[in-house]
Amino acid sequence: MKNVGIATVGSAILIVAAGTVAHANGYGYGTKYGTATGLTSGSHQGTKTRAQKQIVATEMSGQYGFVRSKATVKIGTKVTWLNSSNAPHTVTASSSNWKFSSKQFTQGMKVTFTFRKAGTYKYFCSIHPYMKGTIVVKS
């Protein structure tokens, strides 16, 4: 694996993705499941938030994948997907309990989503459908 990073800031978890990462709509919006924000580039700066988690999209043995593809977080956690690979990626909901589909994001870019409801949230990359992950949100 290369260009993989996982950081914990306060009670937040950051999930970084190597390669390209995708985001919901690029500008941020709220749903009954949580709040998404758009693509950004650069490193994550620690802020006083309730919780954060980072997931990295990376290339491993010639295939792309999410590092820390299964994460358990508390309600209110801000999850960030970071692209550390040279390919574009997306984060797209694959379970019926949430509606989330990011736009493509490229190397060094990230997308975030704050989970505000307990449940199990499955996702995949619509460009590389074999890239899959799960976020379990607990109260």
C-alpha cells in the first residue's frame, strides 16, 4: 500500500482513500441520515468537532480499494474519504437506508459525510464497483 493515512482527531475518525475519491454533490447538503460536504484538497486540519474518521482509497496489488473498509463510529461522527491513488473514485450508497452519491474526486481530494442516525451504511465506488465499504453508526 502507498499513500495511506488514518488519523484520529479528538473523537473524530478520518478515513483516507488512495487514488481518486468521489463526493456527493460537491457542495454539501443535509439529509435525514447526515450531512455531506463537497470535495476539498490538501491535508485535514484538526478542528473541534464531535468526532471524525478518515478512510483512504488506495491501490493495492494492482487493484484499488478502501483502507479501513469497515468502520464503526458514533452518531455525529464526520467521516472523510481521501483519495491517495492516481484514479478517480466515488462514494455511492449501496444500502437502501441512505441516499448518497458523490461526484468523482481525484488524487489528494476528499469528501466528507456526518452521520446523524444509527444504522449500517454500505457504499461502493461506482467507477470501480469491487471497491466496497461499510460504516456502522452507533448511538
